[in-house]
Amino acid sequence: MQHNYLHTFRLIVEGLKEPLEFQMFHELDDVADVTDSFVKYVARTEDDFLPLGTTGAVRASKVIHVLHVKVEKAVPEPDA
């Protein structure tokens, strides 16, 4: 799968005052399709944790709202 686009979601998490942002690479730029895929991923994850970068995570079962914030073209990694 080519990770051509970076999607950013805003998550409302039960028990937290502020929303959190979650970024996910995807091959498509279609917001509706990617949002649907992400919501299903969160539902399947249930009691596992969603990583929030390298410094945190949130229990997926505590996510009560998902909002797609933006999509941008991913910058390709240079060949090693």
C-alpha cells in the first residue's frame, strides 16, 4: 500500500478536557472512505491503545467522537 496522503483526525476522548489529534497515512485522499476506515479501525481496537505519536496513547474504547480535520499530500521518504 502506498501511503500517499496524511489524514489528521480530532478525537474526543471520555475523561479528557481537550481533544487529541491522531494522524494516519493512507493511500487515498477520499475523506469519507478514509474516515469510515479509521472509525472501523478504532472499533476493532476496542480495549487496546491508539498511539498518539511517540509520546502517548489513548484507550480506543474511550474515543467517543471522531472528526476528520485535514488531508495533505505525504512527502515521500528519500531512497536509502
